[in-house]
Amino acid sequence: MPKGGKIGQKQSVLKRSCRKKIPKFKGVQKQKKLPVEVARNSATEITFVGEDDIVSEQIPPPAASASFRKLAVECTESSSDESMDAKGEIPEGYRLVSINSLVEFARRIHSNSPCSSDHLELREISTSRFGLSSSLYAVCDDCGLSEFLATGDHNPSDNAPRTVQGKDLNRRVVYAAVEMGIGREDVSKFCEILNMPFSLSKDTWHSHEDALLQAHTEVVQVELEKNRREARKLAMTEEGISAGDEDTVVNIPVSFDGTWSRRGYTANHGIGFVISAATGKVLDYEVISKVCNTCIQKKSSLNEHDFEQWAENHTCLGSFGGSSASMEMESAKRLWGRSQDYSIRYKFMISDGDSKSYSAIWNYYGACDICNQYESLESSSEEYKTWKASEDYVKWENEHLDGSVDCNRVIKLDCIGHVQKRLGKALYEFQRTALKLEDGKPVKGRQGRLTKTAIEKMKRSSGKAIQNNVNRDNNSVEERDAAVQVMQTEIMAGLYHSLKLPNKERHKYCPNNSWCRYKKKIPCPDKPHHLDPVFEKYLHPIYERLSDPALLSRCLPGFTQNANESINSLVWIRCPKHKWHGRKRILLATASATLQVSAGATAKHEVMARAGLAVGGHTRKESTRRDSERIKKAEKRIQDQHKKYRRQAKQRDEEQRREKEGTTYSAGAFK
């Protein structure tokens, strides 16, 4: 018997007719809303637990990005597809021109001459090529025309090819190769695909690199000196020192990090950068090398006696005898060792703690008796542990932080980004090594277990708790202790809020009048992704260890090593780590990256001028556009809403790929 009512209607139809009508939307459609200014409007706070667990608050507009502060360039709208004037413009620079088009153009011009012959030919003297510059002749056998044309810059008064005609073009090509991270063979491949002749010898290529290195060195030294003066002036203003006092040595905070030319600590070259924490600009750098290309080449081309004579007058810059891992520490020694020559002291060192760099330079400027007594001890020794747990240690630490003691020791500050990563590393290590927990279940799993998603959320919550409480104005001991206590409480809140515990226990660390729904008197039930109660016993000690007051006090200023990470990536864009590079190329890349970070793309104009390359209109226009785009992207990235969007989009895309592909990797799951 068919389902339906007495009058023959289906029950689903009867139910649908009885449903309450939903009122239509009467607001402004999302598509019709006016665009809002992104760069300076207030943004909604992105919280770190579940989006359903929190109440969003309005937070102040974000500060200007580092790129905006460093580059004095207005963000103007620019386009590479500007409409051409009907009358055209006078061209400059270089163009890629087809030889066939050039021949046809010459024949059309020659057809209007008294000869008017169509037998005009374009011939090339292959023995007179200079790198990428060719020597061409427009020849007409009927009228005897023989006109010279050089594809590189050429003096019209010269009737014959000259080697100078390829200098400008070839040096620009070498410079472009340095900026793009490619070499001579890569340029040769480019010419191969374009069916262009390539005859730039290795010696000529190296001579252009030498000229570019000299120009970069001169320009970057001027830029570094300017950056040091700027950082010193800011520090003098903060300390109330007269600006006219040029001899006073000023203390400034800096971030330091090392980087290597290869992964795996087997590199021949290492670089250390010191960057001002106040300006974000590079103050100094040091390149450490274990090999010298010049020595290698001479040793292979000279006999032993001649090589020894040559080596007597050679200054070898690749004689570092330590391991690759110790290059960071060695560069720190050299940089701190010459800092006072510039009337500055790198008193506050922001580092990641991945090397012994701090241990090598902490007393470079001198230290008090207490520092010399205890800092020489091993941190694992009983005497050091006893001192660190005493009231004397607390007094010592406070006196050094507020500067009330006569001690010039370098004070270590921690990068808040690396402190956040330490928690993630500890949680992943626990996930990897722990077996079944007390509830009889493994650590990993799905709902209620410690998944990668849960770890990433907890890691972000820790970082957010630190960032929300940074304050460089906490000068007194009481203010610092109070700020550290708040920071420590919020870090613990990130753990307990993510556990399936009774409300009173779960929210005991959540700040009042904050993001927590429970504290707002709004229902805040457990969610499937929250961790099972058993995890409290295992994760609380990890959180307690990584929220130690001594560690958090070094995070109070809120400094990061982001500037160091940025310049490291710029260096290896110019010198990819998977390729071999000599010291000269490393020096070129380091100087170029330093100029880009501190002064932007327009900094290369001075380099070009010193290298004998004219800076044309197209170069200026493109450099300005790149700096403007850099500022726009940086301003956009600091928006919390944009950060959330990027994170969610990345996670969503990855989940979609996995769902589409199915299981593609699992230990022992496939034949």
C-alpha cells in the first residue's frame, strides 16, 4: 500500500506544507558590500583554540610592517601594460630581436635608397663575437654598401668592432645571473633555446664577477655604516645621550643567526648576520670559508715551488680549520669582536639557542665577578643548579636586566617564534615516543587524541599567549614578574582549554573578560577535537618546563629572528644550496641580499653605476614597482585575518588532496 494520507497525499508533502517559513534576507548582500581598507582597519582577533570555543574581540590596528618602515616608497598603482602613446617613445636599453625581422627592416630601408636593390644581406663575423654581443654588417653587392652594426653598445665613430661593445651587455647578463641564482652554463642553455650564439668565456665571466663584487662591496659598506648610525642614534635617544657625542659606546639590541651554503652541516661556507632589533636593518655580516678557489686553481696549474712562492703574497680567505657547524660561533666572535670599532655594543643578543654562539661571546665586553664565577660552570653542575634556585640568582637577574649593576656582559634574549617551535617539537617528540596511555589507548588517533592538528593549534596558542603579553616598557622587577605570570597563565590556558575536563578545572587558567566563552557566561561544551582527560598528566610537565619564568622573561621584549630568516632565504635564492658555489659568489649574494633587505630593489642602482652600467628608465621603474609590491604584500601579511585565511586555505587544500588521492603513503601498507 503506498504511503500517504487519507486524501492520497504523501506524508512528506503534508509535512513540507506545515513547515515554518524562513524570513527572507533583508540585509546587504556580501557581493554588494563596499570594499574596506585592509591595510589600516582594525581586525578581528584570531584566537587559538576552536573557533566555536571563543568570543572574538576587536583589537587595535596592527603596526606597520618591517618593509614599510625600511623602504621610503609610496605604494602607487603601477602596471607593466601601460598604453603606448600614439607617437611612440624613444626606446632605451636592450631588446630581444629576431634576425629575420632585422633583415627585413634593413631591406625596406635600403629599397628607398638610390640603389633600391633587394639583394641586401646581413652578415656576421663569427670571430668578432664578444660574449652575447655580435658584430653584424649590412652588405649590398650591387652598390657596395657595407655598414657595421653591433648588438651591444657601440661608439658610432668606430668603423670596426671593438671589445668594449660587449662589455655593457655581458656585465648586465652576469649581474642578472647573480641576482637569479644561475651560472654561466644556465645562461648558455638560455641562449641555446633562443638559438642565440654564446661565446662568453669563463675568464671573461669571472672578470665581470670581480667588477660586480667590487661595486657591491663599496656600496654595501656605505649602507652598513648608515644602518649603524641610524641604530646608534635611536639608542642614544632612548638612553638620553647627546647626539653630538660620537665617542660614547652605545648598547643596542640585535638579532643574530648563522646560515650555511649546504644542508647537513657539511658546507664549505657559512654566514653570520647581525641585524638591529630596532630598525630591522643589517649592521654587519661575516662570511666564513673552509676553501679558497684561487688556491685550488693555482695549486693545479703551478708546480710545488712556484705555488709556494705565489702563496707567500696571497691572502687566503678560505683557511678556516673548524667544522662547518662551528662557523656560526666563529662568525659571532668576529662580529662582536669588531663592534666597538663602530662605537656600539651588541649588548642584547636575540638568538635561537641552536649553537654555542652566545657562550662564545657573552663576556666579550667584560663581566662582573658573579658572572665570571657562575657562567663558567656547566649548567648541569650541582653548584650552578643551587645558585639558579636561590634568591641570589633572582637578584642577579633583575640587576642585570634593569642595568643597575656595573656589568657589560651580553644579555641573551629569546626569539618568541623559536620558543613557540620548542613546544611543538616537545609535543611531537611525546607523540612519537609515548606508548599506550593509562586509558589503554595510543597517543595518536582521531577524536580526543594528540593529532598533528591538535599539536599545531596548541603550538599557535602558546605563541599567541606570548605575543599578547610582550611589553618592552616593563622596567621594574614587579612589572616584569607580573607580566611573566600573566604570560605563563595564558600558556597554561591553551592546554587546559583544549582538554575534556569539568568546566571549573578546564577554565581555571582562562583569563577573565577574554576570549573564553565560559568566562563570558556563554555555554562552552566539549568538542570532539578536544583532548581526552588522560593527557593532562603527560602534557602538564611539558608545558611547565617550557613556560619557565626565566625563559619567558627573555621573551618579554617580543623580539624575533624573522629578519635573519628573511635575509638567509634571499642569500640562497642567489646561491641555491643544491649547487656548488665559490667564496666570490657567496660574497656577491650576501652583499646583494643585504642591500635588498635594508634599502630595497632600488639599492642596485648605485651598484650598477659603480660597475659602469647605466641605470635606465625601465630599470628605475621596475625597481620602484618591486619595492611597492613588497610593501603591499608585507602590509597584507601582517593582518590577522589574512593569516587565518592562509592557514585555513592550506589545511583545506591538503585535506582535499588526501581525500581525492586516498592513502598514498603508509609504512608497510603496500607491496
